[in-house]
Amino acid sequence: MTSIPPHFNRWRAFALLAVLYLMTTIDLTIVNVALPTIGRDLQFSHTNLQWVATAYGLTFGGFLMFGGRAADLVGRRQVLMAGLGLFTAASLSCAVAPSDVFLIVSRAVQGLGAAFMLPAALSIVMNLFQEGPERNKALGIWGALGAGGASIGLLMGGLITRFAGWPYIFFLNVPIGTIALLLTRRMIPDSRPATARRRFDAAGVLAGTSGLVLLVEAISQAPSYGWGTPRTVTVLAAAVALLAAFVAIEHRVSDPILPLSIFRRRTLAGANIAGLLLGGSFFAFFFIGTLYMQEVLHYSALQTGLGWMAASVTSVALAGLSQSLVTRVGPKAVMAAGLGMIGAGIIWASQVPVHGHFIQNLAGPIAVAGAGTAFSFIPISIAALSGVGEDQAGLASALLNTSEQLGGALGTAIASSIAASQTVVLLHTGNAAPAALTGGFQHAFLVLGATALIGAPVIIALIRRAAPRQTENSASPDTLAATS
């Protein structure tokens, strides 16, 4: 392993990685507002149209662990480039899709590419900067991009669909991805622990990845099929069985894809639980809030995207303060405050009326919840990666992203079921459709707000006051390989 040359610019490398992260985050939501247009052009059935969005999230969330461990064992730059190449090619395939099935499959491949890109990119960021103020600054920017990416995607989707056409949602990734791929070998150092054994836990990969894919699929589709239907119960049971087998395999094999000993780090375990609750509250709030804007207030796709920019603006504006506070007082208090703000903002949103107005009824809750993301995404990322050795950087990065993705899928499914159930009750008691829909969304907001607030006792119990500054296994930037 060679050291990084003195002239190497870590922040320039970070900027490229941040662009790639933003691409994967934006693509989670950018198609949502274009779905009606896509459905008409490609003659989708109503039941299949949702798979344009679901297919991406399914493979993205299901293969993150595999992608993260591959980055640790094969090499982070190699896995990043492979994932980026797959993501870019799949984006082109989506843009020229001639049929509904072709587009769904292409979206699934795009999500697979993102699952390899994201943990590799975050683990490279982790190893570019030593623990402390500099890494906290980088993760502060990273967290702000994560918090704002979803609303940016919604706004971009509305603008592009309206003024250029939905294929350009995917065409946009092609030149960006191609240029990034050409720059990666020159700008990104290769970082692979010299002691890593390049042997995959095939049984663990199969059981773990299959279990996660089935779990995400069952949770995301439960509102459509019903939680108690044979289909949902069967898929959930299969997911639980596979994940139980995965744990058993990881206990026995000598070189597991997920060394269970990593969960002995209380800070890491607590940060991942907090990430699960963050995803289960804010990501689901984003989904339910969008439904309220469009189905009750009758906002257009562009109006909805502009409305959510309040969350992005407050998150980005407070990112610097958040990372500064984490550096001074540690992640524990900051992330507790952040999840508290998210919970307060969402509960405030539960007061939305049938004939609501953005300024009076939504701007405040969205801004408060958005501010909360600045004080939660950033310290959760810092805590989840704190003290982790270089040989497990990809694993820790993948764990955190998997927790947030699973939380988002679970929170959205539960909130959707609650909203739908309450809407049916109100319709049966004589309420008009707008009032019934609003009542359902109000109940969902209350549950999501409570989900965020649950994070406070978890953080108090598990997160240490200050994260360890550096472990003996943690690599400094100077130990990164920089071959080109």
C-alpha cells in the first residue's frame, strides 16, 4: 500500500463522491411525479406502475450489505466504478425503454448499481478523512445531501417531465455518470486493507441478500395487498426464515460477510437503530405529505416539489452548525435533538386541515422537520462510522444505509396502512372524501412523529457521550492506497 502524494486533493475527491451520492438519492424519488406520464406512454397497468419506483428501492436496499462487503474485500474504487458503470448503463436503458417490463427491469438494475456505489463511496469518504473535525465537516455535507436529495429529486422530476419529457429524467444520469467514471480512476484513491482475505461467504451472501430483498418487497407492497393476506404473510415468513438462516451461517463461518461482532460496538448499534427510526419517520413523512399535497390540496407535481424545498433549505443551512456541534459535544445530544425536531415537525403536521394552505399549515412543519434532518443525518453518520477499522468501513457504511432504507420502507408501509384504514372508517361514517383522506393522513402523521420521538431513549441508552477519536485499527488517510 502506498501513501497519498502530498499534492493529492481530498476535497476534490470528496466533491466527486458527493455528486455520485446525490445521484443515487435523487433517483429514489425523481420518477414519482412522472409516473402518470410514464404510465400513459408505455401503457402500464395500474398495478404495475408502482414497480417503476419500487424496483429501484428493492434492489438498492436489498443489495447494500453485499455491496459494502464487496468494497471491503475487493477494493472500494473497483466496486465504486463497477456500480457506477452499471448505474449509468441502466439509466440509458431506462431512457430508451420500449415497454413497461423493460423499464421495470432496467430500474432494478439501476438500483443494483446504486447498492454497490453508495457504501463504497461512503467508506472512501470515511478513509479520506481522519476522525475529528475534518471528517465531521465532510459527513456534515454528506448528511445534508442525503436529507435534501429526496425533495430535490421530486422538484427535478416535475421540471424535467414538464419541460423536456420523462426519458430525460434518466438521460440526465448518462453524461454525468460517464464523466464521473472517467474521473474516478484519476481522482479517487484506491483503498483496500492489505490484510483483507478475498474470499466471499457465498451462503451468507445468498441468504442475507435474499432475505433483505424479500423483506423490503413485503413491507413496500403490504399497503397494496394488505398486511394479513396470504401473499404478504408468506413473503414475510420467507424473509424471516432466510434472515434467521443468515444469522446462523454468520455464527459458523470463518470469514462472514457480516461479522456479528461489529454489533458489540454500542455506538454503532445505537446509530443504526436511530437510522432505522429516522428512515421510518422522515422518509415516510415525505411520502404521506406528498399524498396530502396532491390528493387533498390538488398541488401539481411542480408545486409539490417546490413545497418540499423548505426541508432541503433548512437542512443545508444548518448542516455546518450540526457538524460543529458534533465536534464540540459529540453525536449523542445532537442526534437526540434532531430526531426530537423531526418528531415535533411531523406531529405539528398532523393538524393540517381539509382546506389547508402551504404557508399557514405546511411551511412550519416541513421546515422544522427539515432542520431536524440536519441534526440527525449528520451525527448518525458520524456515530455509525466512529471507531470502525478500515477493514470494515464498507460494512459499516452499508449497515447504516440498509437501516435507513429498511426504516423508510417499513415506515411508509405502516403509515400508508394507517392512513388508508382511517380513511375507510371516516368514509363509512359519512365524511366526504377530502375530509376522510385528511383524517387518514393526520393519523399517519401522529404515528410517524411518535416514531421519531422513540429515538431519544434509544440514543440515551446506547450512544456514548463522545465517539472515540481514533481506534488502533482505524486507518488514517495516509495509509490509503493511491494507485491509478
